[in-house]
Amino acid sequence: MTAFIADHKGFLLSQSDFLRPVHIGAALCNKKSLGPEPDNFSIDNISRCEAYADLRLYDYIYKHYKGSCETLALLQYRRMYYLSSPQFSNFRSQLIRVKMNLNIGAQKNIRSKFRHEYLSHLLNQTDECLQSELYGNDIIVNRKFLRTQSVQEQYLSAIAKIYPSQTEYLDAWHDMRLVLERELSPRLVSDCLDGNVCYINNCFITDWDNFEKYYLFLFGIIDELSIYDEVFRLFGYLSERILYPYLAASNLKVKSKAMMFFD
């Protein structure tokens, strides 16, 4: 059982049998060099659809840990779950107080400090940590409620602001819906993407079987959208909206859990 953290900047150097930060670029290059890496990086047979820290983490784990990892947490160096261990019990209240009382710049510095404290606790955890989190559930996710927009409306409006003249992002969304409707059902896809619930961080805790099934489903959808593989960061955006339809179709027992957001 392992907690994997996608770290595309090589910030997180410490690891243990339980905690494994993965510097994605170094992992894919089979080197130990550290340093920043662009989002559109690719090498050898690594496709552009894996050129995102979270998706490349999925790919790296699937190819290197099959058969040796029973339960796993997929995190990011900026996003980590509030675990139930007593060691983490006061982190959330501390971060909330920081957010309420400090300006934005100071918040980032303090959150960065808390991240190192949080990681030091993770280094000392054992397999029972994730077992206790998953008890009675199939997967733990971070559920986000969109107040005034549907998932589709939120995606389209955000894309219109970030890439106002690039219609590929809009075309890819509608093509993704068609693929999901064929693989699942039009009604289920509408319930998920036209509703206001979203799992948007590509982070979760689950067992290997559920991880593998979702990995194959997710990358199968991405492969069918390969005509867009040169569109910057597109698959990262789309993948954050695919998890909910998949969970709804799989009838998994889902537990929602809050996350800490670092700098």
C-alpha cells in the first residue's frame, strides 16, 4: 500500500515504503535528474496524452507497480487529503485560520510550511493508514459542488476565458461526450455532466483493481480523442471531468473527503 505524489518540479525528495513522491520527468527518462519540466514534455514513446503530472503518475504506477501494490493513494504536491490519523487532526483548522487571517502572499508561505509538516507525518505512516481510510468504501474522492453552473457550463466558460480563440478545446469536449455516451449511456452522461457535481483534482484513494479499471477506461477515452493530442493541456482538463461518469456507471461505494491545497 502506497501513497504516490505527482511531483513535476522535483520538490519532494523524501520517501518511505509508504510515501513515494514521483518526479515524473525523471521517472520517464529513467534518470535521477531533478528540476522543472514543461507540461508538454514528451520523450521516446511517451505520448502527449501523458504529458500532465497527474496522468503521467497514473501511467507510471500502472507500468511499474502492477502486482506489488494492493491499495494506493494518488496525490499531487499541491493537493493532498486530510487523512483521519490523529496526527493530521489539527491541520485543517490551522490552515483555515491562516486563510482567514493572512494576506494571499503570506498564505502561500504558511501553506508551504504546513506541506512539509504534513509530509513528515506521511513518511511515518503504515499500510493501516489507507486501510482505515477505505474501510467500507471502494474509493475516496474530493467532491466539488458547482453553485451556479453545470460541469459542462463550468468547463466551457473556463476555457472561453483561458483560450478564447481556440475552438479545439470546445470541439474536444463535445467529442468526449459522444465517446462517453457510447461507452456508458447518454442519460448517465447527461446526469453527470449537466449536473453540478464534479471530481476535479485527479486525486483519489482506492485499491489496485479499481485503479486499473479506471486507468484503462480513462486512457481508452483519451486514445479516442488522439486527433487533439497537440492541444496544450487539453487531456488534463478533460480527465478531471471523466471520473464522475465512470464512478456513476461502476456503482462503486464512494466516500467524499476534503483536500488540503498548498501553494
